[in-house]
Amino acid sequence: MPVGCVNPADMMGQTVRDKGRAARPSVPTRQAIVRLLQAAVTAPSMHNTQPWRFHYREADQTIELYADPARTLPHADPQGRAVHIACGAALFNLRLAIAVSEREPVVRLLPRGHEPLLLATVRLAGRYRPGETERELFAVIGERHTNRNPFSDRPVPTGVLAELVEAARLEGAALHILGQAAAERVLSLTAAADRLQRDQPGYRSELAKWTGGQRDRDGIPASAFGPRVADGSLPLRDFTLGLPPGDASYARFEASPQLAVLSTRFGSRADWLRAGQALQRLLLLATARGVAVGHLTQGLETADAWLIRDPGSGIEHPQMVLRLGYGTAAHPSPRRPVSEVLDGP
């Protein structure tokens, strides 16, 4: 169960019963809404910027999810795709928390076109009976962390990979498990994009702003960096660019990384939000199955992002590149308290 959350059955308060009528849920207190959002804000985001804000409308029991323009990454994410994916992941966690609190989450994506920062609304509808999968995924929300450590050469079983593929499909996305040749092609594209980014002063400055040191609210602390790849064969994002060579640690990583590409049929803002929900569903499932997941997204942050697409996947739009495997426990990155992201009294 996520840190700070209580038993899901107690999250929404008591049920109101009228004589001769079926039970109907009570209006949740602000404290109950805070507990729901404690699950939402554990979602991953690029450089742990946490680019979301929430507003609760008590009149119709609706939570609004907004992008936070102050937490964008103009150099690494100029179109805002990563912001939408992060907010989509937070949206999935929120859906899950509402469901296990025995309320039905009714979601609308991009509900008001004249408000581009409003990405989604979630209305707490009537009584709902969560399934075992929802309870299982909710139980590991607090355990999911991006893993930047070396993985072993032990392959992820095909049965688990099939489960991850199905998890993405349930959210309207596709997860392609790459074979060795396809993985080598994506690694080459990622390495080229990584070199291009490193040469850009704006990118380096942006990276330094959000990473390093001891952080207790946002960004990636130095303790969560992970080691550099000893032979340079795996193009992980290097968060130690500003450190002297002697201050970085090195390690051997897996010889043949197991990669997967998460894609959507189209590349609209709504598709980015769907990709975020699919990403979080499969990340939680991977966590429940003991599978570590890291990200290799540099190749998606350039004008040639389309090259990451699986040549056999038609016109799909790649949204995330994932590295799957088994490794030591990942170090968590901090989160802001809900009080900083929830508007209103």
C-alpha cells in the first residue's frame, strides 16, 4: 500500500443509507481526496519534475488534472509529450485509487478545448466493486521506482512479457518486445540522440537544474543516479555530466538489454495521455511481478523520434522505450506533498 494511504475501504468515509433506498456513497471529505492524490503523485515523470496540478470540485465530486507550465522541459520536451505522459501516469494511479475505494472513476480526456492545461477530469461516480487486478496494482504503487542500476542477464519470462503487452493494450496502446536486432538498432539511435543532447548547453543546463545533490521534493537526487556503464555499451542518460570523472561510479551492465517500445496508433495529445496510463499500468504490473524497469527515451526527444518505431508496426507513434530485467532495488526519488499540487482551501 502506498506510503501515506490508508485502507482503501476506509478512504471515502461512510455510506449514506436512506430508508427504503439502496446505499449511496457519501460526498468525500477533502482529507479523502488528499489520500487519493497521494497515490496519484507517485507517478513517474521525466527528471521527476512532477508536472501536474489538481483541483477538486465538490459540487459534482470531480477531480481536475492540469499540466503545470512551470515544470516543463523546453529543451528535452519542447512539445510537452513527456508532460502529458507523466500526467497520464498520474491519472491512472488516481483511477486506481478511486476504484479500490469502491467508487467508479469516470474519466474525460481534454474535456475543454479552450483550456489546454486541463488534461483530464475524473468524476467519482457510484459504488464500484474493484477486481483483484486493481487491488494488486494499487498495493504496489509505493514500490514502483525507475531502476537505473545494472540488470542481470536473466531474461524476463515470456509469460510475464505477454502480461505486460496485454496491460498496454487495455489502455489503448501497444507494447512491442524487441528482438536482438531491433534492440541493437534502437540502442544505436538512442546513443546518437544522447550524444546530440550532450552537446547542447541548454539541455545540460536543464538537466543540472533538475538533478543532483540532496533533494527532498522533486528532481532526481544523486543517490538515485545509478552508476555509469563501464564499457559505454548501454546509452543510459548520464545525470553526472557536471561531475569530474573520478566522482562517478562505474559498473558492468547486462550484455543484451531486453527492450520494449510503447506505442500509440496516433500522436495526438490524447494519445500521449493514453500512453501515460498504459505506461503506469504496465509499470505497476512489472513491479508486482518483480521485474525492474528503466527508461531510454533520448531517441524520442529529437526530430528523428519516428525512427524508433518498429518497422513492422505500420504508422504507430513510439512514446516510450523501456529496459526490462532483474536487478538490485532502485533508489526512490522524492515527491512533493499533495498540499503543493492541490488547489483550493
